[in-house]
Amino acid sequence: MRKLTLGITVLGLLVAFGCNGNSRYLAEERLDKGLVIILPGIEGESMINRDIRSGLIMADVDRAMPIHSWGRPVPVAGMLLNQVDVIGNRMAAGNIAKMIVRYQDSHPGKPVHIIGHSGGGGIAVFAAEELPPGRRIDGLILLSPSISSSYDLTKALNRCRNGVVNFYSRSDVGLLVIGTMIAGNVDGAHGVAAGATGFKMPGPSGSQDQRAAYAKLYQIRLSDEAADSGAHTAATRAGFVWTYVAPWLTSRTWPAPGPFVSVDGEISAG
């Protein structure tokens, strides 16, 4: 009976995540060790997010690692729609949350993480928020996320055992400052994205619950050297993922160990 249930679960996940390129990364031996959902930016599956998976493979992460294109596969116009369709983005996140629940039902106790790049970073936050009461995942890893820097992460943080880590770059001005001021972030707000400046921390007026939740937010600024390779995609490079991102998946507790340095009072990588 368990084999039949697992077979149905694997088939359901293959259909949900799309068989193209994902089947080998949804093999049962991987699913039995954990699940890492990789959410691309508004462009959908591309070399950018395949590089993320390559970096995890280099780091010997042996869990299921599907790349899930959450948006509409329409050239050019589809990318803009994916960025601004707040209702559609929330619906996509709800579907991801259902996939996670299905996986947890068949693989109880196994680690679950979401890695989201750019617009996918915002969808990762929404997916955590959409988890039913009593359900939690291990954590979110956001790479240059296109979600407002002022977005309230309290609910998402409370749905994560270890928390949320945000890799951001002050050099990401074209897309995550100017672009998001004009077109908006995936949460619908026009303004600077958290992928450019980090998330704003709650002030003295923040509630006790909010301050407790934000204690699990870890923000890492990309160094100028890393940003020189392309500020918006620097954190997705396989070598960067291997060195700086993978430890957050393999560490049982956060903050994860890594070759991070302190620069001007901030944690920096790259």
C-alpha cells in the first residue's frame, strides 16, 4: 500500500512540476531525502535557474530538486504579466503550497525548502503564507527577490522552522529599483525590491509577534566583486550557490555556517 501511495505521489508531483527536465530530480530516492523547490524569475525555466540546481548538485545535495515555472509561458508579454498579476501570483503560490502538503503527507518529517530567484522569491514568500495552519517548511532562500522591501514577512517567517535568508545586491538598480518602481514588484507594490536593499526590519512600533518572527530573517549582501558578474543573477551562479547557498539547505539549524564576512556592520558574501 505504501509503494502504491508513493507511486501516486511521485506521479502527481511530476504532473504538478512538469515532467520536462524534472523527472530525474523527482526520483523516489531523492524524494525520500527531502524536497527543494526552485522557483525561477518571471522568465520561467532557463539556464539561470538550472545553474542554481547545478550548484546544489556540486554541493552534493541529494534531495528532490524540481524547477517549477509558476508563471505564464508567453514570450515577452508573459514575463510582464507574471510580474504584475498579483491575483495570478497568489493563485500560483497556493498551488505550490498544495504540492508541499501532498509531499509532506507522503514523506513526513523530511526537510522542505523553497529557493526563489527574482519574481520567484516573491512567490516563495506567498507559498509559505498559503500553507495551512499547523503546516511548516524548513525555510525559504531568496535570491535577488522582486518583492517589496517593506513587505511584512511575519506570516511567512512563522511558517518556517528555521526562517528566511535573503541574498541581495545594492548594485541591482536597473531591475530591482528602477524596474520595480515603474512596473511594480510581484506583490503589486511599486518601489524598491528587497533584492536590492534587503527587507526593512520592524521598528519600535512592531508587535511582539512581528519582532519574534523577524529574529529568523537572515540578510546577506552580495559583495561588489560578486555583483560585477551581473548583479541580478550573481547569486544564481553555480559556484556561488555551491559555496554560499547550499549550506543553508544542509545545516539543521540557522544561521548556516559559511565563508561570510562582516562589512560595514552587514553580512556579505561573494
